[in-house]
Amino acid sequence: MLGFRKKARVLLLDDDASMQRLVSALLKREGYRVTVVDKGLGAIDALKKTKFNVIILDLMMPHEGGMTVIRHLREHDPDLLKRVILLTAAPAAVLKSMESDVFALVPKPFEAAVLIETVKRATV
């Protein structure tokens, strides 16, 4: 099983450097290849260059964040939208409205085991 996960590519969009380091370290320890970006347009640029198995998005960002990426995916790659994990502290009402569009919601603060298990399920 590790062999498959080793090949799985994860795109992480978060503007918090400590969150980027934490999530990246957790996933790399599990064998995932992680690309980290801090702006929605950076994520869209990365999506144009690389094929990702899973996308982890923060919605609560000061500029173009996760919603920018979700709008892009709705228009250009709706299948990939079903492999998006929202890792966010967004209000429950916002998350509820997004629930049917994405693979999973992981609220911040999160438990490492929950995030890892969610990413594993998204890559199967």
C-alpha cells in the first residue's frame, strides 16, 4: 500500500507557514509527495503543470484562497473537485454549503490521524 501512496501527489494551499510545515511533514512521513502554495493563483498554476491526486485547500485566506481554486476546478476539472479536502476554520454554514462539492471537510484545529486517514481515502 505504501508503494501507491508514495506516488500520490498532494497539492496543499494554505497561507500559514506553520500549517504548511505541519501538514507537509505529516504527509511526507506517510510517503506522499507534497507541493505547497500560499495563494489560490499559485495553486491554479501548479494544477496546470502537474497532475495531483488530492488537493487540500484552506478557504479562510486574505486574498485568493481555496474558493478561487474551487471555481477554477468547477470550470476546468470537475472530476478533480471530488478529490478536494477542505482543511479550514471556515464557519460551519460555509462548510455545509461546500460539502457536496468536495471529497471531505477537515476542520481546523485538526487531529493528524484524521487528516492522514482522509488523504488515504481520497487516494484509493
